[in-house]
Amino acid sequence: MFVLERSTGIVERINVATGGAQGNAFANVYGISGNGRRVMFVTSASNLVADLPTTFNLFVRDRWTQETWLVDANADGILEDAMPGVGRLALDGGAAYFGSRAALVSDDTNAIPDVFRKELPADTPAGTNVPAVPVDPTTGETPVALTFATITTPGDTSVTYTETAPPLPAGFQAGSRYVDITTTAVFNGAITVCVEYDPATAPDPSALQLLHYENGAWVDITTGFDATTHVVCGSTTSLSPFVLAIPPQVTYSVRSLLDEGRVFKAGSTIPIRLQILEGGANVSAADLVLVATGVRMVSAQTDWATPEDPGQSNPDLNFQFTEVDGEPGYRFNLKTTGLAAGTYELQFRVGTDGPTLSVSFQVR
């Protein structure tokens, strides 16, 4: 019996013992958990655990811990020579349900088949860099994936969708459903949390922030995203509600402080002076960095060229934050050597990943 991981193409054999020894008889699948981690199977193999009778038995294989557990035994691990009936796994993989003629509980004395439930080991074991992909019990979905830096005491990790999360900060919009993540495991250190987004409704993952509700406020814990698997990830040290959110959209404009109508001689240096506005207000600030990205002739629609500044007065093509006409603003010393007569625009980016704006100037 095999499992094919469709995302990687890897094929993994399931009916093996803890340690990987292959079973000595055929197997048939009975169930699989919602996250694909645990698989229940029936087999007459006698070598998957010690002291098996020569009959069919039920097993569960944990693909993450590489452990195989005998299921149709009593609480002390004692197995009667009685063939089990059909079995199924709980959606979250935390329990096995099966039929059996065996007397697996103390008050079973009527010697007829019964249905049993067996609790399986915790899904978040002790260790380092421990993964967890909990299943929402209502929808069967796996909207989050976690990695715990350190688990000191095993436990179970769960996730549920919730509609009762605290309101988002002003201007933010939810880009996913709210998920509440809990665990009974005892952990130390950081937890990497990755939450799925729908590319149909959030086509630009770079615009999403992973927010975590802690100490009475939503906190941005975003560390990155994967546009292939459609997840946004973050790092935290606690668990509670999480949500992918779309922050308020900032709309910048530029106020050029060049002399209107002035034409600069080719080869001269133009002191490009400007301010950045938001909603008509000057928001120029030292921590709002402007980076020159290109210069071109507007009338001829030439290709963008790299701006030049004399004497490296603008290192890394960053605008200087300075006082302009008594107010905060920016300055870029643009060298015009080699530029033909015409109207040009200097393009620049606002912030690390903000919008691109431009300012015009003329050369003669």
C-alpha cells in the first residue's frame, strides 16, 4: 500500500513497521486523516510488531514520525486472535474506530462483535522543528501549517475557523477567514505559522499581512510568502486567532519644487527638489526613503536609463532627506551630461516596496 504526495511526486510505502521493515503479507487501506499524515490499514503481516497471531490486524502508520501502531489490541497492548471488522480514522487522525470480536474492554463478555474507539498518540510529539498541520473538524480543511522550534511535552494541535475574532485595525480588510490555533503540547521558542490564501480573491500575496492577536491587539508577524503553495508565513511565540489582512492602501503624490518653465543646460547638474504628499498633506520623512530608478525623454519615449549624480552626493541613488523651503522634503542632484534637448522625467520608488512616481524637467 502506497501514498503519492501529489505536490512532490514522492511515493511512500505505508504497510511497513516502525523502522521501515516491509510487511510479509498484503495490505489494504481503511482510512486516512484529513491532512494525509496518518493512514489506517489492515494486513495479515506478522512482522510489523512482535508476537502477532496469524490473522488480520489493524494498524495506523504516522508518515511524519515514521511510526506504525497496532490498533486492535486492548489498553495493555494484548491482542486476541480475532479478526477485526471495518476501521476508519477520525478526520484529525487522533482516534481510530473499528469493529472486532475481541474482548478489548473489561466488561465485554457476550462474545459478539462490537465497535471500538482507540485514542492514538498525540499528533505533536516532543522534539525540535516539529511540524503540525491540524485539520479543521467542521470543514476537513487544513488552512494552516506550523513548525514548533521545540516541543518538550507531546500534545495535540488543532485549528478551527472562527467568526468571533476581535475587529481589525482601522482601514484593514480581512484577506482570509479567521483561524484559531491551539495546542495541548508544551513548547518553547518560536513557532512558524503559514496560513493559506485564495489566489482568486488575493492575487497579490505581497499585499497581505499575517496578523496575530496577542496582548489585546493585532500584531503583524509576517516573514514572507510562497506564491506557489499560496501561503503567507510569520513567526510568533504564542497561539491564538490569526488572519491574513489587507492593510490600508496608501496613495502618494509628488509636489515638484523645481522652478516652473526653467530649462537646464545639458551637462549641468539639476537639483531635483520635491515633497511627497498623502491626501494633500506633506508626509516627507527621514524613514520614508526615495530611490531613483530611471530617467528617460518623455517626448521620444526612450528606454529608461540609470540616473547619474555627480560626486556620489546621492549614495545608492537615494534622495537626500532635507529641508525644502522650510518644510521637510527631498533633493536629488541629477547629472545631465549626454542628454539631448527635450522634456524628461526622473522616476523614483517611494519606500521599500511602495509605488513608483516621477518628476519632470527640461534640458536644452
